[in-house]
Amino acid sequence: MKYKALLVLSVGLLGVFAGQADDMSRDAIKDRIKPVGQIHVAGAQAQTAGASGPRSGADVFKASCFACHGTGVMGAPKTGDAAAWGDRIAQGMDTMLKHAIEGFNAMPPRGTCGNCSDDEIKAAIEHMIEGL
């Protein structure tokens, strides 16, 4: 009796899995691997909705960079701290921009400004190191 129930269950599961395997169309695959949720950064929509052009480095800094670079969280170099920025500045703007865009150490790609252009990211860096 046990074996008969196990056999029926196995055949039933095999039928279910075989039915799913049949649908290998591009759309079906995309549907199966799509992300479960989306990331929402509070205030991001409101900021960009009214934007008529590129944001200034100061605006990007205030909205997206200050949380870490204003306080030094997780080793982020604080704005205006020449000692913390010295080695980074020595590597050159291209390297700093690459790290900011791609992410580096604890900093995620584009910091917390997923909708910033490369130019806006660069302007934010320039704002943070201005006067050093």
C-alpha cells in the first residue's frame, strides 16, 4: 500500500515538473527569473520628478551622499576631511569616479543615488573634495 501511494505521488510530481519544463519560451523564462521586489529610496521619485536638468553636486550630496560622507559611517571619508580624502585624491578623479559608479568597499554602486548620471556623481565628488 505504501509503495503504491509513493508511486502515485512520484508520477504526479513528475507530471507537474514535466509540464513546467515544456514552457521554455523566452517570456516564460523571464517571468520565472524576474526580481521578487523593487528597491525604493525614500524621496527619490519626488526629487527627480521636478528636476528640469542635471542636479548640482551640492544637491546630489545633500540628497544621497550626506548620510555616509557627512558622518563618516563605515569609513566613508567625510566631506572637508583632507586627511581622509588625501590618498583617494592622489589616485585621480578617474579612479574616484570609477569607484563611485561601480561601488567600492562598503559603498554600493552610485552610493544611494541609483538615478544619478555619471556627470552628477562626478559633481558630487567635486563638491565633497572642494577646497581640499
